[in-house]
Amino acid sequence: MWTREMFGTDVYHLIAAFIIYSMLGWLVESIYMSFCNRKLTNRGFGRGPFCPIYGFGGVIGYLILSPLSGHYIKLYLVGAFLATTFEYLVGRLMLKIFGEVWWDYNEKPCNFQGIICLESTVAWGFYAIIIIMFLHGRIINFIDRYDFVWGVGACRLVLFVVTVDYVIKLYGIFKENLIEYKEKIVDRYQSFRTRWY
């Protein structure tokens, strides 16, 4: 599985790059939000240093945008548009599944539904240039520095730890929602019963 080729590269490099982008994204966003909040802020879903939206965005962005390498303006505009669209779709999906989005742009100027905003769109364009022109090649070189067997083991370990972390977090969220749902059912039942009995 790890050596199978997809989109011109093997699964191992795609997964390893996904993990690195997820951790780098968490680091950059946590530092930025800690600075904004003036206190340490974990921007991950779970307890660990991992934001998969950046992993998916970095890898998918590279796969789609790499043909624009060297065309800075096109790369900036397409990268900003695609990343903003991706952020919006993920935000809408989170609203549907969890009833909330884990970021809030309502205080930012030129925002739409608090899910996307002009400030982030501008930043996404620069991130696209940084990823395509400077970062992705260095990430691949970093991955290639380590033995394949060791790298696969490290990827499996990280994905296992993240999966456990997320399952625990999701269990807590759904448990709270289930308790609220049970309370609503009991309240409706008691209201119905007092009307008819």
C-alpha cells in the first residue's frame, strides 16, 4: 500500500506530507492565536498538535497547484480561491455534523457567515506560493532523509495516536449531545403526558 502510486507520487510521501502539513498548520495557527488571545491556545480539535484541514489543504493544494509553479500571480489567485472554497466547505460540513465551526471570523471585516473572510483569503494566496515554490520540496527532502521502514512506522504511530485522540474527543462531544437529546425527549414526553393525562 505504501509504495502504491497516486497522483504521480507514492502513498508514503502523500501521507507523510499530510502529517507534516497538519502539524505545521497546527503550530502556525496556535502561535498566531496565542499571540491574538495573549495566552497559549491549542488550535487543534484534539489534544495533540494536529490540524488535518492543513494536511489536506497542503497536499491537495500541491497536487492541484504545482502546474502553476513559477506563475506567481496565477498561483496566488487560484490558491486563494481554492483554499477559501475548501475552508468554506469544511466549515459548512462542521456545522452540519457538530452544529458549530471551530473558528469564527464574525469579528473580521469582509466575512461571510463567520466561516470565511477576506483576511484569510489574502493569506491563503501567500500560503499557496510558499507551499508550491518553497516548502513542499523541502518537506519531500525531509521525508527522504529517513529510512522508508522507519518512516512508515512513524506515520502509522502518528496516525494511530491522532485517531485515538480524535475518537476520545468525538465520544465526549456525542455523549454531551446525547444527554441533551435525552433531556429534550423526556421534557417533551412529560409535556405530552400532562396535556393528555
